[in-house]
Amino acid sequence: MQTKVKTASEILAMRESGKLLATVLEVLKAKVAPGMSTQDLADIAALELHGLGGEPSFLGYQGFPDVICLSLNSEVVHGIPSKERIINDGDMLGMDFGVTYKGMITDSARTVIVGTAKQKRHVELVRYTLESLLAGIQAVHDQVRTGDIGASVQRVLDKHKYGIVRDLVGHGVGHHLHEDPNVPNYGRANTGPWLQAGMTIAIEPMATLGGDNVYVADDGWTILTADDSWSAHFEHTILITETGAEILTDV
């Protein structure tokens, strides 16, 4: 489905959805600690969202079995929570979450280092992947093209010589979790589909300390780096405005 210009009431619902989402991710960031399992964290997310009155967008989506994707270290995205998956000190944890409120969906992700970082380059990977997301958002305005966004993201990641995962992209979002068009994290300015004010998209750079090749684990969901390098992932749902962008998934 092609992403549509949203009505005023749909935008209000997405603002509320985004606030609920950001609130839950803030709770997870505060509570995650070495020794917890990823299932422990997913259970907290489910409980917090239920208390806030939102619905989990990921649960059951194409068969996904939980409310949140939790990915560690070389896992790029789509990690399935598990009681056996223990979070260790210094691990890099990607938290990707979707919330539905009044029928409208927002999607957001952030990466945190749990406890004490093992290496300076892990801290830098998190910092500059977030910077690339903000650069992509900064490029947004009415009549922007997807290539303009991708080129802005790529410029930051290329500067720091990170691998850019090309098999996974941002996307339209709102009525459905994934709407057209795709929003790649690389590209050339003045290319790609046009986007207009009132549309909502998710921009989500995924960067690695190695190459850009990835593969799908035997569970059919978890996507990992082919060279076992660590990866960071950040994402915001944004509303395109006449002059820029409004981040909907921020506190």
C-alpha cells in the first residue's frame, strides 16, 4: 500500500501512538541491565504498553511471536525475545517497537549499550548511527525525494566508514506497518519517489562495524551481519511538513 497524506484526526492518533511508543522505550532503556533475558525486557514492554492503552503492532505481524524485536550485537534487526537469550555487560541492544493507537501505527527503534561499553568504537557506532538518522530527518520537507533522504544518511555513515545494510530499508507507515515507498539508507539526491507534506514515513538507518552483507537466522526472523560485526539501528516515524519534519516517536 502506498503511504497516504494523513487526515488531521489520523495525525493526532499517530502523535499519541508515537508518545506511547517513546515512553515504553524510555522505560526499557532505564530498566535493562546485565543478567536480564530479552524475554524479561519484552514482558516489561508488553505490560507498560497495556497500561498506557496502546496495542503492539508487531505481535502476530506475519507471524512474529512477540511485541518487540530485541537484537544483540551482530543481530541487525528482528531478534525474537527469548528466556535463554541473556543480556551481558557491554552488549549492544537494538530495541525495535511498533504501537497501534486508534488504528494508526508508529514504528521506532534505538540502540543502547548495556552496562559498560567494551570498546570505544561501539560507543561511536551508536552515536554516529543516531547522527545519520537525524541527518536523514533534517533532509525532509514537502516534495522531498527518497534519494535525498538516503543520500543524507549515507553521507554520515560513509564519513565514519561504516557498513550500510542495504537489504533493509525505511518505509511508509501509518495505516499499515509497512507502506510504500521504501526509504533506503543510501542513494543519490534528486532520485526516487516524491513525498509530500502530510505523509508519514519511518527512517531507519542500520550500520555495521564491518560489511553490509546480512543473512537470516534459522528462526526465520533474526537478521545478522554476515561477517559477525556489531550493528546499530535507529528509527523514528516522522510527519512530513511543508518546511521540514515532525518527529512523532520522541518523548
